[in-house]
Amino acid sequence: MTDRPRMMVVEDDRDTAEMLAAYFEAQGYAVTHVSWGADAVRQAQEGATPDLILLDIRLPDMDGFEVCKRLRSHRRTQYIPIIFLTEKRERGDRLSGLELGAVDYITKPFDVQDLRLRVRNILRRSKYQTLVHPVTGLPNQELVDERLNVLLNQHNWALLTIQAGGLDGFADRYGFVARDDALRALALLMNNSVNEGQSDPDSSFVGQLNDNSFIIIVDAGRATELRDRLMARIKQSINFFYPAKERTPTDERPQLTFALGLITAQQGPYADGEVLKEACLGSIQPVV
């Protein structure tokens, strides 16, 4: 996040848009305003990524739900916090927005001071979440890189990599919430498997390389047993990642796949953290 948090206001009512832009500019935000949903999607994906979006539901070209859906489907914009601004008070509309991943839903007329505090609190949480994955809560790229660089000077470690496939098709069928639930379930499975029988929590590390790839660092002596345990539990659990009505495999059901890799310090040396990451990903073999 920059010194001036970037806010995008997507609002076709000129008076409301100008009021919000003037108010938040005075509070130290860099505010961009667009009136059309397509412009919001294009600018967010191609320009400077906003730190937060205030999104009206009623827009001239598409509704705010569709804008939110398109933003959530693009890697660059899928985790931008979105607050819906709307005159709609129906419970179904609120649930639709939250289902798509909006972080808040405010009805007009709204108290701008209340909105300011909500925006501030959301951005504070977002700043923390740059260090952890917003869905799984696992250490994210920056912390993973730090830990991998530490390994370069150590000699008794093993590194397991787990990669999930088919998540886009899974989200297309069941929605982003179901996809996120599957990722959280996988993160829980990994943490439980690593912690089982472990006397020193600091001797292991579970992190997230990207949206669908995870790493586990353990003492070399635990690696083979842990790998076998993870493979068995993934095979046992995979059907429970699906909604209850589709837990029986069919040809029509989108396929989730999982692959796992293992490297050790003895297979090195590794020149730097990037080489280590490439070795991790290169060791992956299908599990299911």
C-alpha cells in the first residue's frame, strides 16, 4: 500500500461521487471516480490497483454484483476489498454481495463518518493481510521468501510442496465462497498433519507460495512419513471439499486435483531462494 491509500469510487450519481471524492481526498486518500461498471473493471485490472473500492449496485451498464464477480475472477483484482453502496435494503441483495466476497454493504443515505471508520478499519486489516493469504491465513509470499532464504544456510531440512488444480472450474460451478472453503480445508489438513506428533512447533513451517501452491518445511527425518500421511489424507478428504449434494464423483463434476513434491537439503546446494522455489515446483507429482 502506498502512503496515500488508493480508493476507487464506482458511482453514477454525480453528487454522491463528488461528495465521496472530496471527502476522502481531504482525509488523505487518492481517489479515482468512474461511473460505469466496465470502466471500473478495466481500470482496476489495467491501471494502478486500488486498495479499496466503493461500489454502487445500480450502474448504467451492469449491476455492481457483476462488477464484483468480474473483479473476483481476475488474479490481479480478486482480493481488493469492496464495499457496496446501495439504496437496496433487501436481505437477498445483501447476501448476494457478501456471497461474491464484498467486505461490507452500506445502504444510502449513509453517515460519511461511519463510512470513513469502516474504510479505515478494512484497510488496516488489509495491510496486515499482505503478510498472510486472505483466504487461508497462511504466511504469504514475503514471509515464505524469508523462510526459504534462511534454509540456504541450514543442512537438515526437507521441503514439501502441495499444488491444487481445477480451482477455477470449481469456482465457476459452485462459487468463490465454495472455492475459498476448499482452500481453507486444505490449509487445515496441512496444519493438522504437520502438528501431529510434533514436540517443537518452531521446527516446521506451513506457507503459501501462490493461490494454489503451498510449502511445508520440516526436519528431514519427518519428511517421508509426513508426505505419505498428506497423500493419504488428501485422497480420503477430496470428496468432502465439494458441496454435500455433489460429493459422489460424476463425469459432470468439476475435477479438483492435487500434486505433491519433496526436496531436501542434501539434493542441493541451491543458489538462492528463487532456485529453491523452482526446485520445489519441479518436484511435484500427481496425488489424485
